[in-house]
Amino acid sequence: MNDKQFEEISKKLDKIFAIIAVQSIDNKDDKINTLKRLGFSSDEINPIVGVKNCRQMEGWKRK
């Protein structure tokens, strides 16, 4: 395994751990905001949270 492959696997594992961690958050807006701050795109967040467009929700608009 070379360095590029290792970095790619590490990034994917980080995303998996982040998804597991936010499962305990009950509020969808809080969950969206947390995932956004962790670098997830809206296309990745939508199925995780179970919404059609997270960009229209308050959690996405927070700064």
C-alpha cells in the first residue's frame, strides 16, 4: 500500500466515524450543521439525515 492509498482509506474511515458519531444527535438541523462542518457535501448529507435537500434547512444556513 502506498501513501496515496493510505490517505484515501484514512479519509473514508474518518467519514465513517463521523457518520457514526452524529447518529446520537436527534435534531436534524444540528446533525446537518455538524456534518457540514466536518466537510461533508450536501449530496452526502441528504441520505444520512433523510431529507431531499439539506441546503434549505436551518442547519445548512448556520455559520
